[in-house]
Amino acid sequence: MGNTTDLRRELKKRFYPFVAERGFQIDTANAPFGIDFRRITPDGINVFDLQWEKSGRSRFVVNFGHCPTGDIIHLGEQVLPGKVLSYMGTSSGRLQPVKGSGTGSWFRQDASFFRRVMLRQQPREAAEVVDELLGLFQELDEWFRNRHVGPHIVIINYPWQKQSVAEG
């Protein structure tokens, strides 16, 4: 069993049905490195993904974005609504439990080096990490509805975003 197995199972068991009830379609085409979730509304496409840490540790971050309805052009290429990714929209960001730019600010089961060595802290239960995600997801829902930036939302401005979407 791998480092992320328990956390992935807990996400599939509890988080996937939670977001499906909110109208998100689950796309596993980029698995195992990421899982994409899309919801098409009259106001546009809400998309987010779970991006797993690349070296296989049990941590992930939630990247999100929004595209208006109409023709979606990313770097000169037309993108179908069902293929839009979190960074392709007019606005993007991250939902993370702790402020910061490194993987230490991600949703994580493992303890930091300091906590592991000095405090002898054990890894968190997978259910605890999913509880944390479920608790903070309301901030992302609020951002999708009103573009309100909550305390666990970080906005990312990609250089191509001004030209990335041609509204129809």
C-alpha cells in the first residue's frame, strides 16, 4: 500500500460524493497526479482539482478557476468546456489550510520534519484531513458564487489570463 492510499480512499468515499451533490462532474483523466472537478452553470464553468504532491507524499492542494460560458481559448487553442482546467480561466487560485507557497501549506496527512523529529508527532488520520477539506470547502463555494476571497483562498494571476478566454 502506498503513502497516499488511505487518503485517496477517504476522499473517494466522502469528498467525491459531497462535490457530486453540488453538481461537479469528476474527471480522472489526469489521475493519479490530479483529479479534476467541473460544474457548468449559466454563469460559466467552475473547475477545481486536487493536485497531489509529486514525490508521493500524502498531501495535496486544491487549485481552482472560473471561465465564462462561450468560446474558451487557452494559449491560442480552443478548449471544450469538459476539458477546461483550473488555470485556464479568467481567474484562478488555491484553497489551502495554511498560508504559504510550499507544500507545507497543503492539505496533508504527514507531519513536517520539525513536528516529526522534535515533537514526535505522528501522521494524521486520513479522515481528519478530509474533515479539514470539507470544512474549508464552503470558502471555495463562496468564491465560485461571489468571488469572495476567504482566509484560506489564495488568488493566482497567471500571465495568460487576460487573453485566455474569449467570451461568446
